[in-house]
Amino acid sequence: MVVALAMIYFLGRFQVVSSYTLIIAAFIGSLIATGFILLVSRRIHHMATLLVAGIMIGYICSAVTDFVVTFAEDSDIVNLHGWSQGSFSGMNWSNVKVAAVVIGVTILITFFMSKPIGAYQLGEAYARVWGEYSLFRIMLILTSSVLSACVTAFAGPISFVGIAVPYLVKRSLGTSRPLIVIPATFLGGGVFCMMCDLIARMAFAPLELNISTVTSIFGAPVVIFMMLHRKKGN
């Protein structure tokens, strides 16, 4: 998100920002953030400490964002505020076409990875025995970064959807098979975002809430329940 903002700002000075530029910028930002977390996870193995480290990385990213905003125009700051809270109001059919192409290719790659994903669900040790574990991890990071970049580039960061929806889908279907859960998660995520966007637009009309506000209200309790249920199971 930070790298995306910086690249969009500087490229915008030369009027060369396009839909693909937004996706590439968000993709680079996602890879950098993920790389930091992976580097920290190699030195820190305690989950609570790793969580704190992730929060600290988030603060660093926020500081860089504030630094970039300092040199932005007033109109850009207004647009940034709406984008940073998540909104589909800036979407157009040109953006939809670009996102459909990028996401369509990524979905096909994800389906081809369904077998190693199933092996990974059985445990990291089993996945290593299965073979090509390092390549699988790289592909998994790249595909997830591309998918999150498409959303972030056009709609901004939308909270809790990527955590809450897959959990609800697996609970509803009663299975964790990738060939079933992956398409159901795509469909469930779209429906969930549409419902939240509808609530955001109509709840206090003519005022419009940010979509992340609504997704947080519905998604955060699901994540809390998921964490408590997992702790009880352990």
C-alpha cells in the first residue's frame, strides 16, 4: 500500500497512471510487506511476538504513508482518505475489464495449485515430503499478492474479508477441499462485499459509509470467534 501510494503519486506528476500501473504498484507493495514479515518470522517463532512485530511493521508503513501525503496536493489527500478506508465508488468498466483479466489468469493458476494446497493443509512436514515445497510457497505468495493488489489498487484496503469469508465458507460447506473451497470463497467474498457496500450506501443515506467500516463490523466478530474456537480446540 505504501509503495503503491508513492509510485502513484510520482507517476501522477507525469500523467502516466493507468489501471495496470495501479495493480503493479500495489503488487510491489504487497511483496515488500510480505517479505518483511517472512524475514521476521525466520528469527521469531513465537506467534504473539510475531504478531507484535507485524503491528510494528504496520506502524512503519503508516509513517511512510504520512510522509508521502505531506508532499501531496489537497485534492489528492481527499481522494487518498476515501481510498484508504475502502470504497467501490471509483470503479469504472475499464477498471473492471483490467481486473477481470488479471484475476482470471490468477484464478486458473490457483486451481492448478489445488493439489499442493491440499497437501499443505495436512501440515508443513507432509508438504515438504510431497515435493517442490519452496516453489509452492513462492507461487502461493505471488498469487495471493496479485489478488490482493487488484482489490487494493481499485478499491483500497478492505478489512477482514480475506480472513472471515474463507472461514465462514469452510464452516458452511463442511469441507476444506481446495477445489470446492476456492471457488466458493471467491463467490462468497464477492457476495459479502456487495452486501456490505449496499449497507454502506443505504444505512445512513444520503451519507455513505466506508466499506471497511461495515466489513469490520461483520468480519471482526467472526475472526474473534475463530481465534477463540481454535484456542479451545488446541
